[in-house]
Amino acid sequence: MNEILKLNRFWKPYYRKSIYALILLTAVVFMDLAIPRLIQRIIDQGIAQKNQQLVIQTALLMLGITVLSTIFAILSGSSPRPSPIFSPSSASSTPSTPCSRKTSPGYGW
């Protein structure tokens, strides 16, 4: 328990951001779990009963949920970030590993 209390000083400055991200990510999970249920609704009620209006409404609802889920994921900081391996700042003029050398001299590959 004492070790956890020692970590408190590192976590405390980010307390609000952590709670905010946790709430947004929880909302993203629930929205992502709603999509299969909405597809079920389209199939069971829309297509089976030939209700085109229900299919269109549910598809628009799915689109809205997807957009909102994407916005929440970006706001929570869980958006995919490029790997530092491929960033322009990590590029150098000399090969850093044996794998980055040309394997076919003379061909320029």
C-alpha cells in the first residue's frame, strides 16, 4: 500500500485528465458496442419487415455514433499516433542498423 501512495505524487497532476479520459473511453466502448445491436435492428426489423424508413434511420444513427465515437477517442487522447521509428526527425543520413544497408550493391535498391 505504501508503494501506491508513493506513486500518488506522479498521478496527482493528471488526476482530472485521467478521469476525463476514462469517462470518454467508457463512452466510446458503449458506443462501439451499440453498433452490432443496431445492425441486428436493421436486419430483424428493417429488412425482414421491408421497412426502408427504419433502415435509413438506423443507418444514420450508426453514422452519428461512429462520428461521435471518433471525436471522443480523439479528445481522450487515444488516437493512433505515428511510430517514432517513421518520424522525419528519426531519419538520418547514415544507416543505423545492419538491416538498413543495401543488400544488392549496384542495383540501387
